[in-house]
Amino acid sequence: GHDVRIVMPRYYKIDRDKLDKLPAPLGIPLGFGETWNAVYQTILPGTENEGDGVPVYFIDNESLYGRSGLYGEGGGSYDDNAARFVNLTRGAFQLCKMLGWYPDIMHTHDWQSATAAMLLNTWEKDGYFTKTGSVLTIHNLGYQGWFPKEDIHLFQLQWDEFYSSGLEKSDSLNFLKCGIMNSDIITTVSPTYAREILGPLGEGLQGELSQRSGDLYGILNGMDYDEWNPETDKFIQHKFSAKDLSGKAKMKELLQKRFGLEVDPKKPLFGIVSRFAEQKGFGALCGPAHGSLYSICRDMDVQFIILGTGDYWCEHELSELSGKLPNLRVFVGFNNELAHSIEAGADFFLMPSAYEPCGLNQMYSLRYGTLPIVRSTGGLADTVECYNEATGDGTGFVFNDLTPRAIYNVCGWATWAWYEKQDHIKKMQQKAMAQRFSWEDSARKYENIYFAAFEKRAKFRNLI
């Protein structure tokens, strides 16, 4: 029943031939002048419950967004990212004026659009957006949008606003910090992560976040149960359900054959689908000095399939290990069909993350009866119930310390349960597949957040 609209850049990968172009160009103030941008539109179809579809507007500027990457290429960032995303945030306001549509809430995401909250308190504080509240969602605090302080001119702000705008951090601009200090409400993508970032996982912003802790909430991401459903998944050859897991056994056999592993249903198959990076725990898992993966595959009667891409050192190390270990297979790259197949065919899914704001793969794994093995952090702690040896309850295996020994031990624990407690494994699979983390639940919580932000803004502006 709400009128929701999305604004984003028209990245090069988005085919504008499939979009509708608005008739007039959009002028956006930027730096010492302005940019002229085309605007394209499409409608995300609604459902019977949702009502009308959701309009999506794409700000098109070839010099800023016409590139193969979104934020950078080859692991780096574009030098003009500040200009690219100031153009987005200021463009959102200009687009509203063009449409004659003024929202009650601007919901921004991460550093790329966080500064819209500051603009609401400076350039746009009077007139059309007087009543507009702001909500900032932090998906990953590790990415903050650091830029030279000279880039303040992109906002057309004066030097005396360097501090008062909230942009300043360590004598530079920090877009995410600016959003934290200016937004009416701040959310993260899991309750545990909302608590963690007030401490050691605050990435240098724990002080600012602590100041705003009364306005900080954690709302768990939902997952798409239409796309990730073992009963209807178009990417897997053998469908299955909690009542009949025979298709899962066939998917395991297919994976073993596909990767040249010994075809043996009795051996536990571990899967990983991930970005190869320290954040995902790969330093402890496969670091060249003391990684645990080699020892696990050497000492335990298990099989491993790993899919992903990321840091070069990690890709190289995993490929080297795969050549040495007959029970380890690694696919470096992105392959959606294979990701679904691993979720469907593996018995366990390993996520040893250093931090995980929410995480989705553990939710996918639960849906497919693939028991997650996760570190107790962020959304992993909020979604996986640790195995109880006495009762067989739980939905996965949870550990605390991010060390090679801890990963080795928890994989050994899961392997022991596989060989010695098959009745517990089956019980956990049934419970895991019954879990639901839907967007309907999260949407209701966001709705409450929106009303709170709107009311807070109105009180601040003395409108009520």
C-alpha cells in the first residue's frame, strides 16, 4: 500500500534499450557546475498482495557510469567515485522535483548514497523535503567511501561546513560517517551485527555509532524462497523436498562425478560458495602458513568443493591445494548454476567469516538441507542454531574463534556427527529445511522504522 520508488545509476551492464526514457534531461548540481543526465524508467511487476509495481529510475551519464565495473575494476576503485555518487544523491532530489513527487522517507544504502541524509539537512532542508525523514542501511561497514577533503566542492558546500556537515573524518571525507551522523534512523542487516559494530567490529566508526546507538536497529535480510527452492529450482537436475531427500542424494552424486571425486554417498561432502577474502575467513582456512583446509582434507574422510573468486593469493593457494589433495576440488569463477548445485548436493556448507553483516548462503543452505558450519558472528549467529549432541536439535554447527584450529575442530565435529549420529543429521536437516527468513517479516519491521523516522523528522522540524 506504500508508494515505493528506486533510484540508481544506469550502469553499463543495464541495457537501456529495454527501458523507457523520460522525455526531459535531468540537470544535477555538481561541483562548480552541473551535469546533464538522461533518465530511464522501468516497472518492477507487483503481485496480488503487493498491488502496483515499483518504478525504478536509472540516472544515465555515460562519462560517470558507462563502465564495465560498478565501483571499480581489478579490485580497485574508480578515482572519480566521489563525483559518481554525489551525482546520484543530488540527482535523486532533482528527479523528485522533476516528477513532482516528494517522499516521506529517503532510504539510503551504504556509503554510495548515505550523504543524501546530509543533503536533507543542508541544501534540501526547506521547501519540498521539509518533512522527509531519512533511513540509512549499512550492509557492510568495511566500505565507507573515503575521499580527499577537497572533494567537498562536489556538494557545493563551503569549507566552514567541512565539520558541521558530518563529512569530516581524519581530515578527509567519509561518506558513510556522514550518513551515520545525519540520518534519522540507522539500520544494519542483522541484530547481532548491529551490536557488534558498537565495539571491535566498528571499523573505526564505533564512536559515531555509539553516539547514535539509540537510533540503531538490526533487521535481518530476507531471502528469495522462489529462486532458492529445492522443489522447483531450475538450476538443479533433481528436485527434492524435506519429505523426500532422494533428489538431494542424486545431486550429490552428480557433483562427485562432475568434479572427479570418488562417488560415495557415505562420505560427507563439504561445500563453499564465497568471495575469496580475509573477511570470509580464508586466511585461517587456507593461508599458506597455517591454514586448516589442508589438514582437514588430509586427516578426515571427507570431500570438499569450493566455488568463488577474489583475492589473487587465495585463488592461487586454493588451486595449489586442489592439485595436492585428491578430495578437494576448486572452481575459480562465478557460476550461478554451480552455486545452486553445490547448495543442493553438499551435506555441509562452511562459512568461517571474520564478520558477516547478514549472509545469505547459510539461509540457502538451510533451505536445501545442507547443514551450515558457521562462525558465531552477525547474521550467521542470528540464523543458525548450534547442534546439541544430547538431543540432536539444531540446524548447523557454530564455532567462535577464527583460527585454523577452531575451523579444523568444528569440521571434525561435523564429520563425527555424520559418521556416528546419522539420526541426528536427518533430524537437523528436517528442522533446517523448515526455517523461514522471509522478506515479509523484514518488511513489516522496515515499515515501523519508516514511521519512526518520519515522526522523528517531524518533531525535529517542529511540524508536530
